[in-house]
Amino acid sequence: MASTDAALQIPALDTASGARRKRPGRLRRHGRAAAALALLAATLFPFLWLVQLAFKPAADLFDSSLLFVPTLDGFRALLQGSFPRSFLNSLAVSTLSTAMSLAIGVPAAYALTRWRFPGRRHVALWILVTRMAPPIAFTIPFFLAYRWLGLQDTLLGLALVYLTFNLAIVIWLMQTFFEAVPTALEEAAYIDGCGVWQAFWRITLPLAAPGVAATAVLCFIFAWNDFFYALILTRTQAVTAPVAIVNFLQYEGWEWSKIAAGGTLVMFPVVLFTVLVRKYLVHGLTAGGVKD
Amino acid sequence: MAALTLHQITKHYGDTPVIHGVDIGIRDGEFVALVGPSGCGKSTLLRMIAGLESATGGEIRLGGRLVNDTPPRERNIAMVFQNYALYPHMTVADNLGFALKLQGQPRAAIERRVGEVAAILGLEPLLSRTPRQLSGGQRQRVAMGRAIVRQPDAFLFDEPLSNLDAQLRVQVRTEIKALHQRLGTTTVYVTHDQVEAMTLADRIVVLKDGRVEQAGAPLELYDRPANAFVARFIGSPSMNFIPGRLELDGGPRVVTDDGLQLPLPQAPRARQGDRVLYGARPEHFALASAGDGEDGALPARVVVVEPTGAETQVALSVGTGGHDVLAAFRDRIAVRPGEPLWLRPQPGQAHVFDAASGTRLN
């Protein structure tokens, strides 16, 4: 009994004292939540629409009803064509370009962070500038050079193009992660018997590992999402998933189930990775802004 | 273990000189403290000994071998950092054994040695923890363990106690001293805290603006500071200074502008009438009975009374000129702010410094 009374009394007291201040606050809070929901619905609508399309029977694709018997026909149809190969191509190209970007970019970022050479700021800035140029500017040079080098329609060729774009991201993101590792730790490692490379490998890199993971995912997603270069530089052998999906838009007709199913499959890894690393990614983009 | 010699060391950052030709000789097994205010170059000197910074000029010799261009890992020195610099992704055991692992020692040997060191420092229950799970004092101990584990030629300490609370600081200070007595390793210890330097070191080097002001045994620096800077820096509470003019006729003494007579034990190396600073340590004042101003007692007024238990510190305003003087009495004297008091400085303990250069004159 007593506890119920106490429970009843506390909110009563609370509202008595804070009623004037609380009501507008609550309204604002609910209003904000409602606005967020509306924004979320608007943003997610195309995505959700595509996903439901992928599971709809071909007959009532454009039936606006949400009540339907889900089917995997679209996905089954994909498996029979060349889509699985394109999907694997996408995986291979993205993985390869991510690995190369990290192999070159991580040590570069480390050098830019720790080595105070003259013109360091300029070098860092010009690396970023490479990322700012519109892709179309490089299309014809790439196309001609690749034809001459025999890199056209190869996975390696495509991975190299993505490498050039991802390097800037790796170098800039990893600089913030390396800056977050105190130099005293490296100095302690030198005194304990490490050379520069060993200190980097055994101390700095493990401590920046979450950053490396987040950066890797970002690189992977950039390569994975590319449509433009994949369209220009591939024909049959190295076609990636986004290009393969567009190929379902044919003169004979548009294969909506396949397009929706393919789109869903292509989105899946991106969503998964983003959810996995968002914490580190935000940290990487803001690290150093606030003293821990 | 090894002797350590710095000969005419200079350091420039760009065009800015920060160390101006420092000479320090450290004997094998000696414990030397480098003290001075911030920016005096003590940490820079230590980092040059470690090899973390290069010397612009001069020679650094470790055990007779010139190490100016030797990377840190080949100097066989160990360092304890101000912020400990423990590897956060390794356990305490891995932190301790890291140097041995880099040397390529077998796992069993590393474990044995880590066990020994952990026993010395009382770290055994913590071996499987990571640094973030340790308290400040425990981290400090791991940092020391990491230094002693590989039996280096010299230990370097960079303000190792500055992140600890007061009580822990005294405790770890004692541990460092005990450790040095036990291991007898050459040690260079950087601190801005003169009490740490006094209690730990065999010899203290006082630095200011990249120059050695004085080097010597702690009590030597305390009893005969070479200049006013060292006199002020060594000793807590610090020495009192009263400016005046040297009077040699009728017994050497310092006469202040407001007429106070401050007797000196013997004539200093200066001329009649020179501007000087009369220096007296807080504990070198005695209470005199009222009114006997004739025999050198100074009239004073109590400003603040600070009883510490062991002694009573009294801040005073002396003479009509209101010179600030802090006196420390072993006895628990009962005085209140505003009350008058008569002080008699002990003439045998007086210091005289040149007013302009600060150089010792007696």
C-alpha cells in the first residue's frame, strides 16, 4: 500500500512543480519525433518499395496492394542467368581495390601524420583534390589508356580505377585515426627495441585497427556502388552487379522482378556493413575534435 | 650499467636555441635529478639521452660509447614516461615482456623474467589485466616494471609522479628510491618538483633556460646555492630575499633602504655600498623578545599563520618597508595575524647574492 502511495505521490509532486515548463517541452519532443519519422519514411520509401517488389509475384508487380504471397521467383530467375557471376565480379573488384587502397593508403597516412616534412600540408591537400574532380573528366583518358594497356574489361583494371579514388579517402580518414594514437606509445616502443616499422606494425596499427576496419568498409562500399566506370570500362567479362542490373532493361521488355531482386541483393552488403561500422566511422570523422 | 656523459650539448628548434652547451657527467650507478621550471630544457635533455630527439651539437656518451647517432633501440636505456605510455592493447604481462620479445628471447625466459619483475613491484595479481583496468599507481608501477625488466644501462624518468595524487606520489617516490638502491642502475630523473629531486637524487642539476645553473649534492645546493635562482628553487618553502646595500664598516652587514640591519658572518666578495640580496631560509629565523632592536632583531607584523603540525609557518611583513618574509618555527608559537613580532636571523646561515646578476657573494 505504502509503496503505491509513494509512487502516486511522486509524479503528482513532479507535475505540480514542473507543469509549466514540461508541457511545451513534451510537445516539442513529440513534434521532433514525428518529424524524424516522416523524414525516415520519405527516405526509406524507395528502398522498402524495391524490397517488396523483389518478393512480389510477377503477375501483380504493379498492384498497389501490400497484401501478396511473397515469392522468391525473382531471385531464382537471377540465379539462372549471368547475374551470379556479375555479383562475384563486384565482390572481387571491391575487395581487390579495398586491399590495394589500404596497402598503399594506410602507410601513406601514417607518414603524413608522423613525418613533419616541409610541404606536408600541401601534399595532404593535393591528395584530397584528386577526389574532388568529377569522374567524367577521367573517362576518356582511362578508356583509351586501358584499351592500349589491355586492361579493358578486366577485374584488375576496374580495381585500379577504384584504387585511385579510394586512396584519398583512406589517406584522409586514417590520418585522424593515427593522430589519435599518442606518439608517446611509439616512443616507448622505440626504447623497448622497435624500429619505425615495428612500432607501426605492433603498436600503432593495432590501436588504429577499428579505424582501418571502418575505412575498409567505406572503400568497399564506394567500389561496390560504382556504376559509371563499370559501365564504361567493362563489356562481358568484368561486368559488375550494378551494370548487370541495368542490362535487365532490354528492348524486349523490362524484367522488373529481376531488377528488384538484383537491387535488393546489391544493397544488402552495403546496409550490413554500414550498420556494423557506423560507430567507428563517426569516431573517425570526428576524432580529435574533442579532447577525450 | 654505464656512466653517462653529456658534453657541450646544444639543441636548436629551427633557429631557436633551447639548450646552450650543457655539460653533465653522471657516474655509473649514480642517481641524478634534472630540475628546473617548465621550459628549462630538462625534458629535452632527457629525450636526447634516450635518442628520441637529436642533439644539434655536442657529444652524448653512454658507457664511453658515442651514441649521438644511435637509434633508441640500440642505446640499451629504459624510460618511464610522464603519462606511462603503456600499450593499451596488451596485458600487463605483455607490456612487461614486450622488450624481451623484441630481443627474440624464448617464451619461457620472458615469462620467468616478467614473473621476477612482477614480484619485485607487487604486480603478480595484475598480469592478465589491460592498462585501462589499472589505477594510476598500478600503471605507474607497470611502467617502472617495463623499464627494469630488461636490465638496461640506464633508467630515464620523465616526471613520473606528476600524474599521481599527493599521497601516492610520496609512496611511489620511496619505491623508486628503494628500487635504485636495490638495482644500482644509473638513473636520470626529470622533475620540476624540487622535493622529489632532493629526496631521490645523489646529485641535482638545476637548469634554467637551457643552461646549467648549478650541479651538486642536494644539501650542497641547499646550503650553498650558487645564485639566487637556485636558492629560490631549492627548498620549500623557498628562501626569503631582502634587497639592500652592503655595509662593511663596523662588521659586515646588509642595510635595507628602510634601515634594517642584517648581519653577515664574514665579508662577502663585494665592495662597500654594492646593491645585494640578503637571503635567509625560513627555518633560520629565531624569535626575539620585544624591543631589543639594538642587537639585530627585526620588527615584523604577522600576516598569515600556517600551522603544519611539525612546524609553524608564519608569513610576516618585516620593517617599515614591508619586506615579505616567511619564517618557519619548530615550536608551536601562538601568534595571530596583525600582531607584532621580533625576528632574529641566524647570521651564520645568511646568504648574499649580487642584486643584478644573482651570483653568490659569500
